Amino acid sequence: KRRGRLLRHSANKFQHIRIVCFESRRHLLGASERKMNVTAARRRSVGRGGVGGKAIRGGKAKARNGATNGTHGATQHGGPPAVAPQNGAKEKPPEGKDKGTAAAAAPAPESYESDSSDQVSSSDEEERWKDPKLTNDVPSEYWHIQKLVKYMKAGNQTATIVALCCLKDHDLTTQMNQRAIQDCGGLEVLVNLLESNDMKCRLGALSVLSEISSNLDIRRAIVDLGGIPLLVQILSEPGRDLKIMAAETIANVAKVRLARKLVRKCNGIPRLVDLLDVNMNCLRSQRDQLSEEEREMLDMARAGARALWSLSESRHNKELMCKSGIVPLMGRLLKSVHIDVVVPTMGTIQQCASQANYQLAITTEGMIFDIVSHLTSDNLDLKRQCSSAIFKCASDKTASDMVRESGGLEPLVGIARDKTVRDNKQLLAAATGAIWKCAASEANVKKLDQLKAVQVLVQLLNDENEDVLTNVVGAISECVKYQNNREILRQCGGIPLLVNLLNMTHAPLLENIARTLKECASDPESMTLMEELDAIRLIWSLLKNSNPKVQAYAAWALCPCIENAKDSGELVRSFVGALELVVGLLKSRDNFVLSAVCAAIATIARDRENLSVLSDHKVIRMLADLVYTTDDLLREHLAAAIASCAPYSTNTQELGRLKTVTPIVGYMVSNNPRVHRTTAMALQKLSEDPQNCITMHQSGVVPFLLETVGSKDRELQEASAGCLQNIRKLALRAEELELCGE
């Protein structure tokens, strides 16, 4: 209580001093200007060759002849001696320079005769600040701000406070006023004032820094001047006003990467997290219903949230914030009725939601319900932050189910449907991204069908923003996994729009288009339309893309396209260099790309002429180089490709010579039943060669085949039985030959 009374007394006293200072400011500035005019007149008389004078500290004055002193000064500096004017004629400036430049270049006549330390007069300092090139371009406010900074440098404590108060009267958010402070060394003074023992000076300096730090150059200058440790130190001060201003300044300065690192090194993050600890009553009550102390606590939380929002761009800062216990505090702030507190809190959450530990914490703390509740806010920035947070968290099935249960799909689809927000690309991208991630759940897709989400998304395929298109196509790709949505997409004219987008160059967009067309290819009518639009050729051209994911999803999309196309064999051969391009991708180092290409080869090789071309491109040797992989996805499709390519000509014998049989037998150890199916199919084809049968038997394949022959998978049963049959036939022939020999 005593501290509170002292702080209120100090605030009242500061207000009184400020009023008095405002009343005396006009007289103080008027006297200073008159003094500068007198001094300037004396300087001009010295420049003409008359008698000049200089005020000396201690009240003394010395007069010297201008010409004599000018000559003496020039000689001391090693320059040419000045010629004294004759017959009272005025001294002409050097050629090529105007009078102002010549006067500025000449040394002051009295500067070497002073009996005290040199002190530059106010008029000289003002002339130094004034750039002749800018004199006609800058407003008078520029020079007035520089005068105030000069008073801060040279004045006592009271003059400094007066100057700070006068600075606050100017609009410090404009670039010209910020430049005025920076050009005359005002930042150094303001940063030095942060170490002052006077609370009013520190508060005034912080209030100025919090406004001018919106400028990028000033942010970097504050960091270079060592302002970050001072700001972090102020966060431990008892004064709430100081904490608020320091946190606001950090929020601006921390947009510089080095500043974020310094705040972490100075242990500033735990102190900022402590500012978020506010009573729930303050968060639930309107501002006019709060006491002065509670309003200050609310302002501290707002400033701290803003600072942490800027700091959360660093991965190391996110980890330290989590260790400092920020998650439950953010969950509490989300329940606030104060939008200015919720927006920076939500910004921090969506920045941190990119990490798995935060995603789990957001789900377990029940923040999803509060996030969804803010989707109906009138604040577009808050809507964007909430949508972005859901976009990042909804990859988890539990989180996406919580979004549906809390009624979050309706406002998300409403944002996508609202034509008034079409120009707000960030909000539109966040909302469609959230729909995309939520659509991974079958229950969510059913809810989206009720909201007619596919029709809304198709309308957005004409958008020009790549991020919006990527998320829209991603959402459609999840919805068209179900037949009813494939029909809706075709009826709404979505397929031609998707095929046209294949000419784009944005890699994530191309990935999602390939995934969508892959699902559409399983619908006969959609496949017919895709053939008419020459979609297969465009998809095949994506194999030339440098992005591995684009290559992989394009290869996956080709599988159903080739399988369901009319006369697919002839269609593939009509593409010049298409098969060579596919075989060349087997040199990739990405297992996902290799798996997709092997799946495509398995589909292409069903046509005998295409298999002949593939064999000519040495596909067998390249497949044999991959058999030692441990990736189950690659094993599955590699075995399928070998099963499709082995029957042609001498491919079976060549695979045996390349020692591929034993590694393939090892695939039967996998726990994936799909790997068992394709492996059994490959072993059945390879067992057509007697030498391969011997190798299989020696590798111990029989016990595995006896187990899989009883599987419920019919294809696996038949392949296992066929392989056992070939091995048994070879054994019987061997016994017959042995008996004949005896």
C-alpha cells in the first residue's frame, strides 16, 4: 500500500511538473532563440573582418581582429593563410562554393584563444545539423526536434524532462521525425537515460523509444547501442509503467533477429511470461469496470503478449517459453473479453503451434474451444490468427474432431464463402488451410458436405494467390476421396480448372493438384474428361519438376490414369521420351520418389510393348540396385515392379544373375501384409527359372510361403501357392532324374 501511495504521489507530481514545464516552454525557447541570433550576428561580423566576440565560461570575453585570428587559425591547421580584406571590402568566398559552404568550411576565429575547454555554440551545432541539400525539403518540425534533443544532451534533469515532454507532443510515428532524432544522436541519449536513477527520465525515454522503434533502422540502432539488456533489466523493476513501456519497446525491437537472441540470453523471456499472470476477474470484466491497478495489470499482460509474439519467431525462444510455463497462461488470456489482449496472445499461439509439443499442449489444455469461439469475432486479424492456429493443429485427429465438436467448421466455411474477405488473402489462406487439415477426418468431410464446402472451394479455384490455391486444392483432394464429392467436383466444372492449374510453377500447389487428379482418375466419367483435356500429358510433364514431392505425387497420379485410360498402352507410347523419363527417375535418392516411380512402372509394364521399351532402357538392372532397401513402402512397390517386368524375355534369368532373389525373400520378414502380397507375386514370377527356385529354397522361403498360403488375401494366397508349386515341380523333376540315374 505504501508503494502504491508513493507511485500515485510521484505520478501526480510528474503531472504538475509537466504542466509547469509546458507553461515555461515558450519563454525558454524564445530566450534561447534570441541568444542564438545574437551569437550568430557576432559570428557574421567576425567573418566580414570586423571585431568578433565569444562568450567564455566564467563570464569573461575576449575580442580579436577577425582577419588576424582567421590567419592564425588557418596557419595552425596547415592550410593557406587567409588574406585580410583591404579598404573595407568584403571577403569573397572561394569559387565553386556558396557563402554558406565557405562559412561552414572556415574555422571559428576564437576557437584557439579560449582559456577554457572548447564549447560549440548552439548556432554552430544547428548549422552542423542542417544539411544544405535537405533545408528546402524538410519541415520546421525536423529542426525543432533536433533542438529538443540538444537540450536533452546539454540540460539538467528538469530540462531533460521538459524536452522529453515536448518530444511526446510531436508525431513520432512519422519517418521524418524519427530521422530527426536519429540524425542528431538522440538514440544514444535515450538509451543512456534508461540507466538513469530518475524514474521520470526513464519513463519519458521509454515512451519515446516505444514509438520510434517502429522504424527498422532505429530497431537495429537500439540493438547496436546495447539497449536490449537495459530493457530486460527494467522488466524486473517494481514500477508497472516502466514494465509496460519496456515490454512495448521489446515488442518492436524483437522483430530484429539479433534482438530476439539477446532477449533470450539476458533471461528476458521468463520475465515477460510473468507479465501474463493476470487475475481472471480482470480478463472477464470490461475496462471501465476495473480499478486503476487492475487496468495496469491488464496493460502489462497486453504488452508482454506483444513482446512474446515477436520473440516467438525464434525456435529456441519457443522452447524456452514452453519451459517457462506460457501455455496455461495463454489459455487463460484467450478467455479475455479484451480484444487488444486476445490478438497478441492468439498471434503467439499460432506462431508456436508449428511445434508438436505446443500442438499437444493446445489440445490438452482445451484451447481449441476458445480459439473456435473467436472465429466469429469482427476483428479480421483475430480471425486470421485463429484460422492459422487451427491450420497448424488440425493435423492431429483429436484436434480436428474438437474443431468439429465445438462448431468450428461452420465459421471456417463461412469465411471461405464470404466475398467481402476475398481481398484479404492471408485470412482466406488461413481459413482454407484449416478446412484442408480438418477434411482429413471422414466425420469432418460429412459435415463439410452438409455445408456444401466443395461447391464453395471450386469457386475459389479462380483466385490468383498461390497460397490460397494450394490450400483450396488440398481441401478438395481430401474431399474427393469419396465418390459423391468426385461427382460434385465434375458437375461444378472443377476438373478443367484443376487441369489449367497444372501450368503453374508453385511446388506445393502442383503436389495437391496431382493428389486431387489421382483421386478423380478412379471415376470413369472424370477420367474421360481428363483425357479430353490432355491431363495425362501435363501430369507426366511434372516428372521433370525439380521438386522431389512434385515428382512423387505426379508418379502416383499416373498409376490410376494409365490403369483407367482407354488404350493406355498406345497413349503412353505417344508421349515422346516418357518411358525414358520414368526409368531415369530410378536414380533418385528419395525413397518416396522411388516408391512412386516403381508403382508407375508396375502399371506401365502390364502392356507388353511398353515392357519391351522399358527393358531396352535397362530397367531390370536399375530395379536390382534397389533391392537392399529397408523402407517398407519402397519394398512393396519395388516387388510389384519386379513382378511386372520379370516375365518378359530373359528378365527372370537376369534378375537371378544380379542376385536379387535372396534380398527379396528377406521382404517376407516385414510386418506389413501389403509387402507380403507383392513379394509373393514377385517370387512367383522369379520361380519360373529353376536356378531362382534353388536360390529361394536355400534362402528358406518355404516356411514363409506355407504361412502366407493360408492368408485371407486371395492374391497373396494364389501367389504363394504358385511359388510353392514351381519349387515342388523342380524338386520332383530332380527326384526323377536321380532315379533315372540310379
